[in-house]
Amino acid sequence: MTGPRAGLTRRGLLASAAVLGVALPDVAQPGAARAETPKLFVFANSDRYDTLDPHQSFDVARVAVRLNLYDNLYRWEDNPPQLKPWLAESHTISADGLTYTFKLRSGAKFHDGAAVTADDVVYSVERLLGMGKGAAPLIGMMVEKGSTKSPDVATVVFTIKRPAAIFLSAIPELHIVNAELLRAKEVNGDWAGPWLSSNDAGSGAYMLDSFDPVGNFRAKRFPDHFVGWQGNHLDDVEFRAVLDTSTIVLGMTRGDYSGTDGYLPFEQIERLRRAPDVNILEAESMRLAAIQMNNSKSPFDDVHFRRAIAYAFDYDGMISGILHDSVVRNPVPIPNNCPGFPVGVTGYSFDLDKARAELKLAKSVPDRVYQIAFSSGQVTLQQQAEVLQNGLRQLGIKTELKVLPWASLQPLFRSAETSPDFFSTIISTYYPDPHNWIGEMYSSAAWGTFKSAAYYKNPEVDQLLAQGMASTDPEARWKIYAAAARIVLNDSPGIFIYNTKWFGPYAKNVAGVRFSPIGNGMEMRWASFA
């Protein structure tokens, strides 16, 4: 680990932020004292935190680990999402669009007191790509192993494979770890993966206090976080796995929890609205509900069978009957409030006559039981699966629900052979660009993740998505993605259902929660007890 860098003035930081057109986080004196007695903030999470390693997860279920224990070069904040300089104070891009040079701010420290340097960033890139988990498929599309350099302790240079319009948008998914600490913990080239699964090597606003193997972790406020602390803040936070929705709601009404999932079923949100000590925060989000079909398997390799499935889903029944119009119909794999959405498309409707007509055109429909998989504890995903199951029953197609914990379900998507027949899912906002949805769902170059569970391949779509990645003209990109979306809609590799709103339940004595579609209100450094 190399030594600290020379300091930078606040004026210099502001100037860099102004050039980038993004806001800089307010920087107070590190370690500012608080007069309040610390009080534990408990967030009830609908899934387990089975790992604390930021390079082994890339899902919303465990995003609180990445947002609170770790920092990144740039970070998405607020709604609509704004890209803000974080550990980096600025960046430049070469004329050919291949070289990104980041300048790190001074004064950032890891939780053990070591300075954050360019060596840590390079190590983090190599570790992510070397382990091949978490956000590795996303970053690995653009960055080769060994290509990232640190000419000095305050400079990181990325040379990407080809121009990629999403590179800067994806940079927040590179979470920076303490290289010196992890090198000391490595065993036989394991990148210290087993150790970091239950430990902390971050520089984030909170540092690990304890980890429970059943899926909970507690963290304490890091006094020396580079952003600093002004006003009231949470000293102690606990992220607790509570897999049963009714238990979450009861706990919120009794005051056992301070906050929870902003995407609870509608009836549970309405119940919490009536609770005297609960506030429901609302915000427009970018989460696309879909049911993927495994296009690599028969009969899903037949477009007529897939279209029949799309006509067999009761969209109005799901959106109006079950969700009480708390979501908006979204007929393609791009959220309707995202650039690139193809204006004017209507998508499929619930029409069993059209479904039967398409089935007659299908080459064959094997008489077997088809599995509809979804993650346990996700009531809305189960409801989507049940609506599909009901529609297919009316077509004489037999199905069964396959409910698995996310940690058991996620590995199935790594190959076409193990990816389930149907997968009820919601694609969240990892970065607010159409490629986050259609690009990672339907480019054959992105196979191997839960997003690409359909294993769909269309050379024309592949070509369009590659053009969308390479273009530096935003308006041209949006037209490209819209064109790709229309083709995908016609091919029907999945069922596209709705886009969501976020309804965040928090205790009335909680203030300062800042919602962003990336993170869904789980970044705690802004929150406090009122």
C-alpha cells in the first residue's frame, strides 16, 4: 500500500464537479461529534445477506452491503438518478472513447485507517474480474484483466476493449476494497473470498460491527468517512433478514423495525398506511416486472409458442386486480420512463383465443410439467407466477411453482441447461440506461446472469445492442434501443408486465431518507432519527 496523497482544496473539488455537471457531496469535518444517544436502526430485508463480499453479489436483495460498507469512484444518488463524484473527484475521456482517467480525492480512508489509493482500485478491478461473480459480467464486457493501471497513487487509468456508452454509468458497480488487507487474507489464490464473505474491507459510511450467518449484519457509523458528518445521523444500523411479509408488516406496526422493503404487496402497504407510527414515502421508480422464458429449450425455441404464452397472461388482472393500479403497464423490456422506450407500442394483451391460435402454429407442445421459478419471500413475484399459471391452465398447459432462496436460485442462470422454463422476476435499476434492461436481458453476449435467463439470440438484436453500446450520440442511442425493443416484442422471449412505483415504509421518527432507483432507499448515511 502506498502512502497518502497531497491534499486538494474545496475550491478545486467544486470546479471539478462543475465541469462534470454533477453535484459533489457536502464534505464536513471527519468525525464530527454527535450529542444524541445512539439508537439502533433496524431495516427488515426480505432476503438473507448470505455474503458481505461486494464482488460476489449484484442484486438489490443485498445492495445494502455495497452501499453502506463500501464506496466507489462515482455514485448514483437521488431520483432521477444523478451520477456524482465519490472516491474520484473527476475524470477525463480520450478522444477515441477508450481511455478513462480518474483522479482520486485525498483523505479517503478504509475502516482500518489505511488511505484509499489507486492501487486499491486496480486490485478491486482485478479481483472482481478474477472471481467472475457479482458485477463481473457487466464490467468484464468492457474491461480486460490486467488493462487497468495506476501511474501514481491518485490516478487510475481504464483502457476499455471498445467504446462503450455505459462505462461511466456502470462504474458505481465497481466497489473498492482494501487491497493490502485482502492480500494478507488470501489463501491459495482465493482472492480472500471466504474471509470477505463475513468480514469488512471497505471505506463506506458504515463499518461492520457483527455478521450473523443466518443472514443479518450490524454496522456502526464510520467517523472518518471522507464525506464527513453534519447534523443528526444513525450511529448503529442493523440489516435483518425477515423472510415472511406478514412478520415484516407486524414488526413495522409494533415499532420493531425502522424501515423495510419499498415493494411490498399493495394490501400490505395499505395496512401500513393506517399504522399510526409509520410513514409511507412514494417515488417513481424504474423496475421492470417480467417473466422470462428459456428460449434455448423446446418448445420455447418456437416463437409461436412464446407468443401464445404472452397472450395467456392476464395483464389487467395483475395490474388492476392484484396491484390496484399502483404500477403502470410496461409492454417492452425498457421502463416507460427511461430513454429508449419505443413510444406508441401497445404490447400483448390477455387474449386466450389469440393464444390458442398461436399454439396451433407451434411445431409441438410437449406434454410435460413446466416450472415457474421465483425467489422465496417475494410475494409479488409469486403473484405474477400464479397469474401465468392460471392462464396456462386454461390452455391445457401444466405448470408447477419452483420457490427457492435467491442464493440457491441465482446459480441456475449460469447456463442454458439449468435456467428454468419460466422465471418470474423484476429487473431493477443497476444503472439508469436502457442497456441495463434490454441490453443485459437480450444480448447473447450477456448470457450467464439472472437478467439473461431467457437465453435469447437474434443476430439483428445483437447488432443493434452492440451499436447502442458503441454510440456516443444519446439521441441516436435511444432510437437504436427503441428499434431493438420492437423486434424483441415481436419475438416475445419473455412476458413484459409493468413498471413500478416505490412505496417505502419507515418509522415516523426516521428522517432524511433519500430514495434512488439504484439502491431503493437503503443507503443509510443520509438518514437519522428525528
